[in-house]
Amino acid sequence: MSLQGNILLIYGILVVLVLAVVVTIARSSVGAPVDYARVQTRAYALRRTWFWFLLGAVILAFVVTIQFLPYGAAEASGEATRYTVIARQYSFGGLPEVIPLGVTVVFEVTATDVNHGFAVYDPKGNLEGQVQAMPGYDNHLELTFDERGLYEVRCLEYCGINHHNMRASFEVR
Amino acid sequence: MNGRFAIGTGLLVAVGVALIGVGLFRPWGLPDPHESIQAHHLQHFFLVSAGGLLGIALARFLAGDKTPDRDRERWLVPAILAPVGVMFAMWPTTYPYIEAIPLLHATEHGVFIALSALATFSAHRFARPIGWLLGGFSAAMALASSLGFGVAPGPSPLIAAAEAAQAATAETADPEALYIQNCAGCHQPEGAGLPGVFPPLAGNVPSLLAAAGGRDYLKLVLHNGMQGPISVGGQAYNGAMPAWGQLGDEQLAALLNHVSTSWGNQLPSGQEPFASTELAAARAEGLTPQQVQQLRQELDVP
Amino acid sequence: MAATVDLTEVRTTGPSDVMEGRRVMRLYLATGLTVAVLLMLAGLVMRMAQAGWLGLDPAFFYSLLTLHGSGMITALVLCGMGGVWYLTRRETPMSARLALWSYGLIVAGVALVVLATMLGRFAATWTFLYPLTFVNPTWPNWATGAFLIGMVLITVGWMLWCIQILEAVLRRYGGFRGALGWDLVFHPKAFKESGREPPPPQMLAATVTSFNGLFAASAATLIGVPLVAHWLDPAIVIDALWAKNVTYFFGHQFANLIIYMLVALVYVGLPRYTDRKWKTSTVLVLGWWGTMTFILLNYSHHLYLDFVQPGPVQLLGVMASYLSAIPVAVVTVYGGLMLVWRSGMRWALGSIFMYAGLTGWILGGVGALLDAAIPFNVVFHNTLWVPAHFHGYLLGASFLFALGWVFLMLEERSRSHTSLATRWLVSGTVLGGIALFLMSFYAAGAAGVPRRYAVEPEPGPILAGWGSVGAIVLIVGLLFALGEGVRLWRAGRVTVPVERQPGVAVEGT
């Protein structure tokens, strides 16, 4: 499954967990009430654990996710094939027709007029990577294509009334 | 007013005056405002900060440390509008006469100090902490302006490089590929356009070529773009076509020939294919997109 | 089960002042909720167009999208402003005239935005990201000006409210030190011995939102004036990256503050369905300090995909985004759950909506946290995952908080009660509709369907169909809710007990 599919699954599991907690607590409220002071004593103790757990999760998530940053990857990839992509209303200029399989490529992306988004979708329609295309700035996106087929590029930053038609494609083989 | 209060007020005045000095005389290697708009904004930041402090000092001096007056709400009007005025005063267009006439330049600086002082004075009269807050925000806005209001990087060098590369390959450019890359995004691969949004080329270009002035119009639209309402085949359009002057005359001629002879289109009898020389001649006529639209309105086409 | 409503915690300067506060609140809430529901219809039209059920010209779609975004944010901001104003007014005198000026300026701004988008077809979307507002516009120049000036008016109205609320809390609680509970945290023994009370939870919300609101207003001015200047003189250049930073700082702050304003109503409202109180504790104060700081620092999560941004700014965005979840999960939502646990709570529509809203906040928050991880953002940015999570916050939480509060007020004053069947019908359709609507966005986002697309690639249209069904069910549910609300209103009024005078110690508060 794609990365997004996995994330959606995790999200789904967390939704079910949250709903289970919320519904359980709601159902507990039906019937005779319990003295709040007692509830508070135990709940505050639990809350302390909950806080430390969340803080730990936050720090762990931070430490793990910063291992996978897309920044600087382009600079680090040295001899990669570089393509200049120029985005303008409503086309992407500079894309090659064919990109070799398994080769690290760097897209140097900019725009002439407004903000655009350079987003690459694999032949199955999964979003593989994206970067902003800005007037006056260059963003470098490093990607390696491991699947043969027709890749689609879509604009992913609203750029005017033909935004949804702004696309290009290239083949990987 | 008591001693501590007086000392505090005096301190505000002293720091305010010192900041004006820093702004005007630029010690410690601060950049010359004449060098760049950024440096100019920085100078104005010092003046705005100074004005803010002086405004609070004046409010303290006039009101003492008594509680604010009952009718203090009216002070909110200048309190809110003056910081907006400060931002407008950061308007970065260079006016030569401000440089040439020192009195005007001094007045401009006076405006910064006065507006900022008005902001904090009024806010302070409404409520003391609000005076400090609005002063802080005004100064922060003035400082932040130096990062982007009136200063921007030029177009990326990648663009010029790409255009040069494209011009170099002009002879070998395939018209179909040129069309797909540049025009199909709006006019669609088969020249059908998007009803109400982007006019069709199929069936439309021959009518334009046949009309008096139509051939010239097509060249001008590619060079200059077009914007504004037009009617094509009874359908209204109100869009904007970007200019394509960055493509070479060879390529523009190839494109025009492509759209004139594809999808059932044909050049009218008596008309030759487009040549790069006539595109070069049309390039000299620099029109605005609105002027091109005017031309389109004058054509006698369905 | 608590059968009567306890109003003894109301601290006021007198019954007529409460009335004035209520009138202002009703004006803000009525306007905000009406605009919100109208814009829900606009949202439904767009979702149906994306489903292929309607044909919409893209220029109209995008101008409707612009109206929907700006209008919804403003409508919910109005609800929050009204609620916080009323709650602050109960604690200390404030000028209703200023509140009406704020209201008037914002409504005038909204009118201009409506004109710009519907008449002028201004279509730069609510983020009006420079330079899109000025490059090859498919709308007339006056529409750009009308939109920008409309936003300026909204900003001025907002700034006025922030200053008024902030001044009121600073005056009432003794400066920032008192309003932010400094002494409770750092000198707890001395504080308790002095017999002083910290500000109630809703007043911490008022302080933080009005203070942070001034940051939003300053950012709006910082980008608004250059845009207006450029509109008047296109020779003026603006750095597009700087503009993006300032625009998103403003937008992020403004939208975030909505839920933090409306939660004040939950702090006051939810306890009323139990016999428990929500009091200010050290933990609550620390939570609000956290919120105040983190929501200022985490705006850069909108710019992860601008690789030219400085690295430290990106990392700060990640850290502050994650940390901002902690006060919500540990203090506010946890506190709400504690309040409900084995409380014998009265489950009327007011409490159902408020409780559902707290749930919605968590669920929207999890979606947001996933998006806030940069490697995930690479595949979620500007897909429908983004509207999924913010509709979770705005529809699934903020709107429900406001709706719950309205029902609280109706229920307290009505001789009648909502039957079990009606409660199930209304909450089932409203919450079920919202759930289906949100699920369609999440699924589409996971499938990579881009946001802000008048015509979507598959599986966008099929999921948009489900989203439309959800929105229709929601709107039908809201009609049921309206019917029930009107029925409660007309069922005759209960005599409200005389509210206590200030300064009189009230038991249990």
C-alpha cells in the first residue's frame, strides 16, 4: 500500500480508539453521578501519565520524522541528472519526455508568474513528491523513479481558473 | 506626577531621541538608506520605534498616572488607524524630489515619528498596556517591511537559461510538441478550448485569418497576450491569455502555422504560411493585453 | 440527573448589563451562524460540482470557493467574538458601542467580499496569495480592490474587538500578570492565602485569543497594505516568499483562534449539564500559556514545501505544531471528559453538540498532526487531506460548540425539553452528515486528489458524491435542529432566577 494508504489506516485506527474512549465516557455518565472529588483525584493522576506519554510521543515523532526531510537532498545528490522546470499559467516547461528508471533526478523548479505546485504522480496515481514553484526562487526536488510507466505532473498550488487543467507527463523506462 | 513616574517618562524621551539619532546618523555600521529600500525601511523602523516611545512619554506627561478619562473610546480611532498609516508611509516607491529637497525628506521622517507617536499616544490614552502593545506591533511591522515590501528577488536565472536554450533549438522544434507544451494547457490538445473559459482554435482560426486585420491580430496576441471580454462563435469569454514573447519568432511562426492547419483548419486562399520575419516585425509593436482585446473587438468575425 | 439549571455562578454588574451582553452575543451569533449555514449551501454546490452532479463554469467555482473560505472563517470568527464578548461582559463592564462598531466593520467587509466574488468573480481563494491577485486576473480590477478593502475592514473590526477584550481582562484581573495567572503558578501559597481567585477558564481563553489576535491583525496589516499599494501602483514589488510567510502567519492565527474562542463557551456551558464546575487550576493556566506560544510559532507548517525557507523555521514549525496538541489533549479535552465521566450528565442537544465538538477537535487534530510531519506533508500538502482536517476543526468542533451554546440557551429558558427521539434524530443526522462529509475528504486526500480543483481526477468525483450526500444529510439535520430550536423557543419561557450581585461570595464557584 502507498504511504498515504498506510497513514489513512493509522488514522482510521486512531479514530476508532478515540471514539471508543469518548463513547465509553459518555455512557458512564448515564445513571447516578459519582462524587467529583473522587473522580478528580484519580483523573489527575492518570492525566500526569497521559501528559508524559504525549510529550514522549511528540519528542519521538519529532526525532524520527526529521530523519526524512526532503531539504538538502538535492544538494547532497551530487551528480544527479538535473532538469529545470519552469511553471507558468498554465503549463510546465522543461520536462523531458523520458526519464531513466532508477536514476536519481533533481528537478530545479521555479515559476515565472504566480505560485504553482510541482507534484509528481506515479503510474498508479499515487502522489510521490511535490515542491512549490515560486516566482523569484528555485526549489530543488530530488526523486528516484523505481517504476516504469507514465508519470503525471499536476499543479498543486492554486494558480488561477485553469489550475485543474495544468499538467504534464513523462515516461520512465 | 511622582518621582519614579517622572524618571520613567524622562527615560522614554531619552531613548526615543536616541533612536531618532540612530536612525538618522547610523552608528555601528548601519547601512545607508540611500543604498537600498531595505536599508531605508530599517531607518524608518528606528524612527517608528522612537515615535512610539515619545508618544507614550507624552501621554504619561499629560495624564500623569491617573486612571484614563471616561470618554477614552474615541482614542481608539487614531490608535488603530495610525499603525495602518505607518504601514502606508512605508510605501517604497522612490520619489526623486524627496531626495532632492531635504525639507521634504525631513517631513517624511517627521511623518513616521508623528504617526507612530499618535498611535501609541492614543492607545495609551485608551488603556496603558495597549499603548505599549500597539507601539511594539507598529515597530515590528516597520522592521518586517524591510524583508519584502518593495524588495524582491528578480526572476530566477533558470528562466533566462531555459529561454536561451529554447531559442537555440528553434530550428529543430516540432510544432506539435511546441503546441502541446505551451498552448494545450488552455486550448486543449485538439484545439477545442473550454467553453466560456478558453476559446477554441479549431474552426475559429480560419475566420480570424479571413477577416481584415485578423492575421495581424493573431501575431499580436501571441506577442502581447490579451485580456478582457470577447465573443467567439456567439459564446462569451472573459479570460486572460498570457503573452508568449519569450518564445522565438521561429517558434511563434511554427505555432501559428500549426494552429492554422490542424484539426480541419486551413489557411485562406491567397495567404502564405507565417514566416519568422513577419513575427519579428509584429514584435516591435508593444501593446497591452487590453489594447489587444480592443483590436479583437474591432474584427468582423462571428 | 440534574433537572434544573444552576445560574448561580453568573457574576455580573447587574441584570441589565447581562442583558446588554446577551444582546451583543445574540447579534454576533445569529449573524455568524446564518452566514455559516448559507455558505454551507455554497460548499454543497461546490462538492456537487466536483461530483459531476452539477456543471459549474470554473471561474464561478473558484470565486465561490473564495467566498466560501473567507466567509466561513469570518462567520465563525464572529461567533467566537460574540461568545467571548458576552462571557467577558459578565465579569466586567465594557462598551457595547465598540462591540457594535466591530460588528459593523466586519459585516461591511464581508459585504465587499461578497460583491468582489459574486459580482466581480474575484477568484484568488481566501489565501489571496501574492502575486495571484494581480497576475492575469480573470476578474475586473475593482473586484481586487473590493476584496482587499473588505479584508482591511474585517481586520480593523477584529483589531477593535481584540483591544476591547484585552483591555477589559487586563483591567479586571490586574494586568498580564493577573490575567495570565502568573501568581497562581509561581507563588501558589501566597496567592491562595491572599484569598484571590484566578480568572475563570473562559477568561484565560479571552486573554490569549485577544492577545494573539493582535498578532493576526498586525500580520494582516503587514500584508494588506503592500497589496493595496501594489493594487494602486503595480510598479511596487513585493517578495513572494515574504508575502507567503506573512499571509500564512495571518491566516493561520486567525483561523486557529476560532476554536480557542469558542471553547470558552464550552468551559461555561458543558458544566451546566452536570453539577460539576470547571475551575482554573495551575495546569489549565500552563496549558493556555502553551497554546498562546505554540500557535504563534507553528504557522510555518504551511510552508514546508517551500524548500527555500530557513531550516530552523521549518523545524520550529514541526515542534510547535506537535506541542500545540498537548494543551488541547491534556487540559481542555481531558477536562471535558473528566467533567462527563460518571457525572449523571443531562444529555440534551446542547451538551451533545459540545461533547461531539470536543471529539471533533481530537479527530481533526490527529489528522493535522499527521499532516504536520514533514515526510507526510510531502504527500498530503494541497490534497484534500488539508480541507479534511480543517473542516474537522471548523465544522466538527467550532461550529458544534457555537450550535451547542445556542441550544444551551434555548434549553435553559424553555418550559419544554427535547424528546429522546428528537435528540437521536437531530444529533444522528447532524453528526452522521459531518462524519460522512469529512470521511470523503480524508479518503480523497489519501488518494492524492488535489484540493482547489474545479474538476478532480478520479477517485475525486466519486468521493465528492459521498461528501455531497454527507453535506445534504448535515443540512437536513440542521433543519431539524432549527425546527427543534424554534419549538423550544415557542414552548414558553421559564422564569430565570435573579442573578446575584458581584462581590457576593457564591457557593460552589
